[in-house]
Amino acid sequence: MPIVIDEDFEWAAKYPFDKKSIQLLQSLSLSINEILEDKELLKEAFKEIEDIIKKGTLEWNPIENHYRKFIIFYLELLIVRALESSYIENRFIEALSKRIYKILSREAFDVLVKLGSNLGLRYKIDQYFGDTHIGIFFIDFLRFSRRLSSRHWRIYYFPIRDGYIYVKKRQYIRLLSEAIKSKIYELILSVEKVPDYILEESKKFYIDKLSIHIPKHTSNKFDVKTKDIEIFPPCIKYALKNVGSGLSHPARFTLVTFLNAVGYTKEEIINIFNVTPDFNEKVTRYQVEHILGIRGGKIRYKVPSCRKIVSYNFCYADDTCKRFGILHPLKYVYLKKRSKR
Amino acid sequence: MKKGDLKYLRNYIKIYYQGGFERIVENVKDPHRREWALLTYDNKMYRHIRLDKDNLTKFKDLVLEETPKGLYYSASYYQNPDEEMELKGRESTDLIFDLDADHMDNIRIKSVYMCVNKECRAFSFKNKCEKCGGETRNIPIIDDVTIFDATQKLKFLISILNTYLGIPDEYIKLYFSGHRGFHIHIEEEPYISLDDIDRIAIKDLLVLDGIDIFNVRDRNAYILDILLKNLESLLTIDDPELKMLLNRIKHILTEYDDPLKALRNMRVSEGSRRKLNEYIKKKIGVEVDPAVLTDLSRLIRAPLSLHGKTGLIKKDLEMDDIDNPMNIIEKSIPSKLMAKIHVEILPRIVWAGKEYGPYYMEDVILPEPLAIYLINLGLAKGIELP
């Protein structure tokens, strides 16, 4: 066994997803059976996941045993993978990234940069604009800022020079948290097989402890099911109106995903396209089935966001879109439906 | 278009592709990984064509047979370029910017007008029909002057790609589109790996979609940087309210210690804010075609192919060429032949370095591609060799 100092374990407990921590885990050469000999480890992992699902947060206690904390993280990955629930996955990743965000806020500049670099954030330290700024390669910035919905994250609000986008420490930490989320997600997906014992225990754990805390998505909180064209957003009305005279590929794609999301059946959608003189049912059926994930790559595509529709050049935003700052066509339907109730 | 004109035009295209087809394919990066397509004059689209050694001749034969008005390839590289869209297996996509002169602000474009009244259809130089007083449709005519003006925006776009996004000159492949403007192709990693969301963000940066200059949080932000560099041209506006606001902003940005706070606290009505932001977007945004930039399944005109509307080549340009923009159309002419044609109407234009027009209902001898352009615009007919 290699010599490991506690400093390494402290790093691994704080940042178990990091390249250095993964190398440490590999160097320990522990088998799953060896880990499970300590029954408390798995118990603690289940307890933490239960807390995450209930509270949505995960506290960091710096005096806890770093080795245990580190190993527990990897057991949690196995459990989350075994549970196969996107809700649990998201809640786990969110809670973990929030905890890491707090830890990162107290870290020195060089630690942040090292961590970012290990996660693939290409950077440049610069005095360009007076103070020390971290420049992030613009492609990495785009990749990790895409889920930050505040308009202040729009690229033109940042200093940009030579392919790098300059951010302040606080903003860098925010981006780093996003990169960490991606990394944890990647680690969950990388689990090819969950050991049988953990799989069985996870199933029991789900039934006994978790199921009552998982929200049922069948509530009508975001009910957008409707066939009332009057409450469709203007872009969709435009697409419906112009089906006969030909639509661009993105407009057709948007229309199919939208109609499916509001409750149209596959046959109903195909029928809508049956207005052009050159209508070819076979081709239309093939394309619709692809978009609905029935054939091909079996990916069920989501309705594109307003931002995408703007770029597709068929956004005809009306007063409702502008007044409520609609960012997604289904949100429009939801609002209109709610106001009709 | 008259039958005889179409026959002439198709022959013109056939002659070009007989000698130039192979060069088009050789000029394309990884042609076998792309989807190829062509659009015929009766608007039939041949799509999902894969090019490899075995079918190159077959494809050339199809091109010569159909004499297409457009020859295209996909911006994307695919595993299976000949499959339906969803089965193609996209691997990466060229980053392509399409800049059209008629979408730009402050561009000189000559126009003629055609009456929309079906009974009349008269041409005139005024936007009210001189014959029946009816509404008219604008027919813009692109000439050397238009292209000259458009290169100013093109230079601005290239400077953004170089200076801000750090894309080196050697990655930037520049083309005159053969019609209204320019295409920039970037075919190198890491840019070709950008997905559509990344490309939308780049589009926002160029077009300045959604900007609010009163809400900037970094005094070195890109938007303030380009605003300061372009303030003098922005200040040429006639609107007194916007002019006053811009002068105030200039003062704040150049004199204040904390300009961001001062900008946030400026007392400006919601309407004026919106108007000013829109004006800035229009003046210093770069009006790239958002669909070409962000749609990963886009087909793009093949470089060195003919533009069916103008008879001109989609021509590759050197950076030096955009310093001599009056030569761009001339460089894109595939044939030096002249043609006789009956022109219904044409204002004075400068085309390939020479002046033509004004013409009104007369037979003239013009360079072949100009004659073809006028036929396609509906401004001329009866093309024949002189």
C-alpha cells in the first residue's frame, strides 16, 4: 500500500471527483468486499443520501474522518446509480455542488485554479485589466455557463480578449461548481455495474426510506396538456399556419416536440402535416417517430427553448412573451392555462 | 423565366461544371464525411448524397444533367452522410458565419420597384407605381458599391473573431458568397466541436441580442469596450433624445470613477432604454444569419460552386482582397463572354469595376453573369450571344 498522508485524504474528502483523488483511490487498490467489511460505511452513505433527499443539502464537517468521507462518496455514487432515478441523481449532484461551493469560497486562488485545470477549464491568469483576473478559454466558459440562467452570464457582459473570458473569483467559483456537477454526473454514468449486494440494499432502502419523499410528477403543477390552439405561443401558431407552405427543419422539429408535449398523439401529429400537396406519409411518419424517440437513436427530444427558437428565426414574441419574459414555449401554455382557470 | 433564357442559363452552368467540378470537391475538407445536395431550377432538392471515389463520377453526371442553381454540402461531418437526418451520426460541424449585405445597416443598395398589381407589373425607380399608382415590391440590386460597404461589417466581424475570440487568421476561410455577401468557414478544432447552445451564445455576442448597457457589472465588459470604440459613429444619430443619452453615457464612461453605478442610476424611461439598446444593437451588432451559425444540420453553398441567381462563383478571398473590395465581383466571374439581352429596367450600377445603366426597355450587351443576374431578378429577358 502506498504511503498516504492525511493531507491527501483531506483533499480527497473535499474534492473526491478530482483527478488527484481518483488516482488516490486507484492507488489504494481496495476491493468492494474490503470496503463493505466495515458495515458502518454503507450505512453512513445511505444516511447521507436520505438527508440529501429530505433536506436538499449536505453539510461539511472538517473534523470528520477524511478517509471515511472519501470512501463514502464512492459508495454514494454506486447507490445513486443503483436507484436509477433522475430526481435522486439531480438532488444528489445539487446538494454536493452546494457543499463544494461553500468549501471553494474559502479556498486560496491557486487551489481553485488547480482544481479547475484538473476539470478541464483552460485558463490564463492575467493582469490585463488592472487587477488579477482569471481568463477562461471561451469555449469552456460557454460549456459551463449554459445552465446559469441569469442574464448577467451573457458572454458580452464579461471582458473578452484573445479567446479568454475574464471573470472574478466569485464568478470563477460559480463556473467551477458547474464543472464539478458535470464531473459528478459523468462519474455516476461511468458506473457500469453496481455490485449485487449494494443493488439489493439500495432497493430496500428506496422502499423503506426514500419512496415517500420522492414527489409524484403526475401533479398538475406544470400541466400543459391542451389542444386549444388559441393558447399556443405565437411561434407554434406560426408553424401551424405555415405547415402547408413549407417549414424549415428546426421549425418542423419544434412543432412536433411541442405538439407531443401538449398531448397530441403520434397519429394526430402526422395528420397535421397532411396538408401539403407533396405530403408523403411514410417520410413524415419516419421523421415524427424519430423525434418522438420511437425509432432510431430512441432519444425523445425536448421542446427547444425560446432562445433556440429565436436563433431558428421564427420567434414572433407577443405581449405575453415579453411581459412574462417567457423562456420556453411550454411555459407560455402553462401561464395561459392557469389564467383561464 | 423564359424557356430560352433558362436553356442559356443551364448551358452556362453546365460549361462551368464540366471544367470545374473536380476542383470544387478537392477544395472541401473531408468531402466524404459530408452530406452533399443540389437544388435544381424547378426547386427539386437532391439530398443525403455521400461522396466517395466510387460515386464521384455519378455525382458529376447528376450535376451536369441537372445543372443546379445551387450545389451544397453539410456544415457537419457525419459517420453516415447518406442516411436520414437522425441516423447520420453527427461528429462535428464547421463554424460558419453568413453576412448578407441586405441585412446590414448603412449599406448602399440600388433598387428598382415592381408593381404588385398583377394586371400592371410595371417597373419604376420609385416606390409607388408610376403607371397605376399601386403598391410596389422592392428589388435590390447588389453591385460593387454594396459589396464595398458590406466589407466594413466583414472587417468588424473578423476583428471580433481575432481580437476577442482569439481565432487566428489562418483558421478563417473567407468567401464571397456569389451574391449578397460573405461566408466565413472555420474548419478547425476546437471550434468545430461547439454545439448549438454554444453557437447561440456566439450569435448573441455578435448580434448583441438582449443587451442592456445600463446593467453591466464589469467596466471592461465586451459590450462597453465596443461601445466606447464606436461611440463617435453612434453619435451621428439625428434623434435628439438618443443623442443626448449617448453623450451622457460617453461622459460617464470616460470621466467617472464608478461608471457602472452611474449607468445603473441614470434616470431613463423604460421606452428610451429599449430604444437606445435597440439602436446600439443595430449599429454595432454584426447581423450574421443566426440560422446558418446555429443550425447543425445546415447545408451551405460549396466554395467555388456557381450561385444560380448571379452566375458568379462562391469565391475564396484573401484578407488583402477585402482591402480592395471593388474587385471582389470581378474576381468571381467565371466567364469573360458578353451576352446580348433586353433589359426592362436598371439603374446606374458599378459591377466588376465598370459602370452599367441606367437602362430602360432596351437591348444591351452585358457580361454574361450580369445578364444572368438581371434575368433572375426579373429585370431582363431574351439572352443570346451577341
